[in-house]
Amino acid sequence: MAWSDDDRIPACHFCWDDRGICDRYPHLDNDTSFTVKLTDDFPIITVNNDEDHTYFGCSNWRAFCKAYGLNEDMNITFDLGNDDVRDNNIEIWVHAEDDLIPLLPPAYFHATRTTRKIVDRTYYSFGSNLTWLEKNHLISFIHDVDNHAKNYMTGNIYHEYVPLVHQLSPHNIISDNFVLPPETVPKWMFTTGDLEMVSLRPTVINYHGKYRISQSEDTLKINGWRNVIQASMIPFGEESLCIPQVVDRLICVLQYGDVGVRLYFAFLPRRE
């Protein structure tokens, strides 16, 4: 799209229609359109929307609006960069309602298509959403999983990776069990068996456990989790380490393949 002469209605970059009726113009449900309001005073020449893709982890603008709860008559404001940082590190942020929601870091767009799809499939438990900066940890974690699988020749993987970002609960700290939601559990797994838990950071450490899949809820319960909690340390600040607490979060992903079942995991640095 590009701005029309009256600076009110964006004209279609393909047909230059400024009435918002072009088929290429982004639409919401019930065929109602939305506009993007820019608050900063600088010239806008062209805003490209390649094949109706937003590149914000959504397949198109309709999916983008649904994902972020954007409704008709809302204004979407794009802020370019941070006024407190005077450098060339320009990011795009979105104001939705009263919150400033960060989207995706540059590393996402430099990653492979496979990695981007895994990031898009990531399941977040309650209260565990990542900022755009923290998503760098998710992207590098996916790279670490891939490198470990290649270096240790794990063979064929029978499913697509669905990472879990989870904030520890009191149960996760004191119990010997850790439960994975059904959204992250591969299909066609044996309902019980042995499991290898692999800590990827700061060094690779292996733990042994067992798992059982609930037939009623399709959740996967891991036994042997207490050994992980007792041996793990969480990065805090530039040099400090601390034991896991309820406020901490981890990234994990289940791998089911030729070598059996593995749970790769890494704790995120604690927020200051």
C-alpha cells in the first residue's frame, strides 16, 4: 500500500484505488477494513504487504488481527525503535489496547524457514509469554536442539517440534513430576517408557526419567524431575547464578525418534 494524496486513506499499491475496496486491501471479518495510523512525522512512500503476509508469525493480516485481539475501530500504532537508544537497532512494536506488545527479533527473520515455523508453533503456558528480546533465547535454543541431534546422530524424528515455554509452579519445584500439555506431545507415542532429559545450557547434562501419557487428558507426566531442579542453576544478571524458583521459566521440547524419547530443556535467564 502507499498513502494517497489526501493522507487519510491508503491507496492500493497495485491499482491505486483509495476507497479500500481492492481485493488486495487487508480486511477483517465481515469484510470490514482497518487502517494503520502512523503517529510519527516522517514521509511514508510504500508499505509492502507481500502476498498478504504480515511476517509477524501469522499467515496473513486476518490471522494477525485475531492473534492480537485487534477489532474494528482500533488503531494499530507502529513505533520505530526506542527513543532512549540512539543507534541503528530499529525494531517494530505494536500498541494493542494499553500494552506495548513486542513482536519478533531480527534473528527470527534471519533464521531458516524451519526454525521460524517451530517458533510459530511454540506453546506458552499461562504467564510465560516472551518479549521480543527473550525470543532470541527461543531461537538459539532451537538451534542448540538441532545441533545436538546432528552431533549425536539421533536419526529420524517422527514428528514436528512443538516447544513449550513454561513458568515454574510450586509443584514443579517440590514434586518429582513434570507434566507436558497435550499440544506439545507427539502423536503415536508409546503410552509409557524411558525418557532422557537433556539440559542444553550452560553445558550439556543428561538425566534419566520415565514417562506416562494420560489416556484421558493426553498429557505426558515425567518422573525424575526432582533431579533436574536440584542440579540446575538459573542465570541472573551478568555473572550470578541462583537455584530455580517459582518466578523462573524454561523452554523445552519433546523429541520422539529412532533413539527413543528425549526432552531437551534450558532455563531462561531470570528477569531482573
